[in-house]
Amino acid sequence: MPILEAEVSIVPDNLLNGFAALHPERIWRALRTKSRQEKAVARALHSRDIPFFLPLLPKCRLVHGYKRPSLVPMFANYVFLFGTEEERVIALKTDRVVDVLADLDARPLVEDLRKIHLLINSGQPMTLESRLISGDNVRVMQGPLRGLEGVVLARRKKIKLLVAVNLLQQGASVEVDDFMVKKI
């Protein structure tokens, strides 16, 4: 468990489950932040109740010979904002945002973010993947990730399921036993 209390990584809690349908005036944007400023941007958005998603993963780092648990952003330098034009300006005024990617195809983005959120909440050990790799498309047929679809990477005697967020050419992977997945 991290030394500090976990910060809020999604506002509101139902952001990826029906919230968007109730707010057609908002659009999805990917905020590209300055280096190591993702959490600061998320705190600024949270303090103003602006909807956002910052996927955070637990990670242990070795500091002076001691393991220090922490939560690190899954996608370095990115926070996902679901907001109005005024809220985009508020984010830019934090002086921690370098660029805003706007013309995002919302449906696939939200579906990918929902998968990422499910992976994080499953508690399964995950490995960050820096570049997407093509492979067999599969669906998890049993276990806590049942119904999740992704791309398979062969690793040793297990299969690693890669859930892709194509917008950023990054993704996350989780190890599942090969009997738990079915090729689609």
C-alpha cells in the first residue's frame, strides 16, 4: 500500500458508465501534461468537480535500499478530460498542460478507458506496454475479467492479454491462463 492515501483517479465515479449520455455538451479530450504533472492536473480538476480519468497503477520503487510503494500514472503525461470548452481553458490555466488532443472518437476511447478501469479494479498484476503489438484477438471467458477483449502476447507458458488504448499507442497487459481466453 502506498505511503500516502490514494488520490482520486476518476470523477465522477460513473464517468465511464452512462455519465456521458447525460451530458452531450461535453466532449472527451486527452490532456498532455508536462513531465510528472498528471496528478497535479487531476487534483486541480477534482477541486473544481471537472470530470476526468487518470488511470493509476501500484508500483514499488527502490529508494535508498527500501521498497516504496506508490501509485503511478498508467499513461505518462496524459489525463483524460470530459468537459466543456470552459473546463478545457481551466485545465490549460493550471500551467501544467502542454497540449490538448480534442477530435477524439469518443465511443472507442470510452470503451478502451472502461476496459483499463476494469483491469485496474480487478487487482490483477499488470505490466505497462509502451507500444502496441498486433496478435490474436481474444475474449476472456471466465474469471474476474470475463467478457474483456484484447490482443494476446505469448509469454512463457502463460498468455498476456493486452488491452489497447489505440489513441496513445500504449496499453496495459495482464497475465491470464491460456484456458481462460477464446480466440475471436
